[in-house]
Amino acid sequence: MERIKNVGIAAASKGGKILRDHYGRLRSVRKKGTIDLVTDADVQSEAAIIETITKAFPDHAILAEESGDHQGRGGRWIIDPLDGTTNFAHGLRQFCVSIAFASDDEILVGIVLAPLLDELFIGIRGQGAALNGTPIAVSSTRTLVDSLLVTGFPYDHHTIFDALMRRFSDCLKATQGVRRLGAAALDLCYVASGRFDGFWEQHLNPWDTAAGYVLASEAGARTTDFSNAPYSIFEKEIVCTNGIIHDELIHLLEHKD
């Protein structure tokens, strides 16, 4: 795991440098969907990350947002070279590189680097989670009314708009507030570090949540789907909390469709 972690950090650092170099100087912004953007920075960051990983582990499989599935054996890397592309394209600093490593479908390592915020989150299965080398843990907030939550809106939000707004409205009324930062990997890291008490979102992809999921788990978080069933990165619903408010939040989220 030490070598996996070190290679992952090196890959994230190279991807993060590319994002820093492109920030505020974009030459090309394209659309994968109506509001789903991709930039040259996404593509170049992903290429640098994959090159770093394959140089160290040429047999490993890779699942990456922009280039898709690269077959292999012995382990699988799950990569988002730029989570928060819309923020990045609009000059907002809430974006990151997200890299996870899995073996036999179990996520073992999560690395999330926010290059312009100078924050490196690392989680290793069974070894805890840390921010810039300092251990982190979820909050101790005991009730939903005292909680600060974070959520996200999927690119295809028009397909679930009514249910999305019902959940958002119910959570806003029941808590101290709800934020929407635009980068799911950071949302999960912020639950892991106690900045938020809970997070929920729909229609995410494995590269959005894989690294943040293991980080949050190692920091003491509880993660399920909206029906309180065990979470998988291939599920389309995620609820991640400090554990204490989980059942209360689930009650607000379930059966809104």
C-alpha cells in the first residue's frame, strides 16, 4: 500500500500541476452534454496521471473519466483528472484531482488533491484518513437541525428535477443550511474532515466518488444509498454522513420520486 500511495500522490501532483498551469488560461472548453464541460486541462491531466501510474504498474487496469476503461489485472485505478470542471472553467478554485486504487472490487486507497487550495486528502483502508498529513475525522454533530449539509445537482437534473427539488427543500428546511460546491470528491472529503455533517447526490459516476468514499469511511463516515442499503461506487445514489445524523437524513431523502 505504501508504494500504491506514493505513486498515486505523484500522479495526482502531476495532474494538479497541469491544472494550475491551465487555470485562468483556458484555450478550449467543449461540451460532452448540455452543461457537461471538458477542457484541455482535463485531457492533459488525465494523460499525465495515467502515464505515471502505468510506468509504475504497467499491468494494472484503469477506469478514467475522459478515456474510459483500460483493461488490466492486479489492481484497478479509478481516476477523475478534474472534478469540478465547471468551477475550473469559470475561475472558481473548488476543483480537484481524484485518484482511487481498488483490488478485488474493494477500494483500498483514495487520494484527492485540490491544487489551488493546497489541500491533499489521503485515505488508506484500515489506516485512517489525513489532510496534509494530519489525521481527520467526521464531525460530532448530533442532530439534523444543527447540521450543515452539502449536495450536488447532476448534469441530467432535468430528468429528476421535481424529486431533486423536494429533497433539497426538505433538507434546507430541516438544517442550518445546504451548500453546493460543484465537486463531489471534495464534498466527501469535507464530510471526512468534519466541515460538513452530511452529503447526498444522485447520478454520479465511479470516478466522482471512489477516492472520497474510502477517505470518508476511514474518517468514520457512514455511507449508503437513499434507501439505507450498502453503498457501491456503481450505484446512482449516495448519502454520506458523520453517522450520527444518518437515519434522520435518510428519512428526508427516501421516497421522493
